[in-house]
Amino acid sequence: MREDEKIDLGSVQVHKKVFAEIIASAMDEIEGVSLIPKNFGDRVAEIVKRRNFPGINIKVDEGEEVTLEVQVLVRYGMNIHDAARQVQRTIKSAIDKTLDIKIKDINVNVQGIEKEVK
């Protein structure tokens, strides 16, 4: 495309809640792994229409590189390392499909083991 044919329509900004919703949806696809459960305050916030995603932390540094941290529970008997790698792959794939943003890191913090996770 020639330089004079390019049109700049402005910028696109994506709110951190969009990242969180994409991550939460992606996590639903992983069997035996779930985000840490919501506490009472999270449930109250949802009643007043404020979706809260516990266990998801999004950081954007000065260079606009994005680091994601997810806190999860893993089903008893699963290989924790393999489960964490699956979380990273699934989240990366979901972000790549929906946003044109480079992810610097996806850190998975296993908070506990559960006998039954969805």
C-alpha cells in the first residue's frame, strides 16, 4: 500500500476488564483448573453490576508490555507443572485470537489443591 493511501483513524484502547473477561472465559475451557473463588465482597460487587475477577492481575509497564498473573486452584492428582503450562497456553491463545497485543509474561500462581474443581 502506498503511503498516501494509509488512513490513520486514531487509537484503540482496551480496558483491563476486557483482558480479565477473556482470561476468565479461557479458564473455563481448562478441565481441573479454576480461578480462585470469589469472596463476599466480589459477590456484592456483582450484585451492583460490577464484575470482579479475583485471581487475575494485569500490569502494563511504561513500554506498554503486558504482564498477566493468574491465581488458580488445581484438582488433586493433576501434575501442577503441566496444569500451569496449559493455563499459560490457553490464555496466550485466547489473547492472540481476540487482541493484537503482545504479552510479556503469563505468571501462574497455584494457590491450592481441590478434590473437585469444575
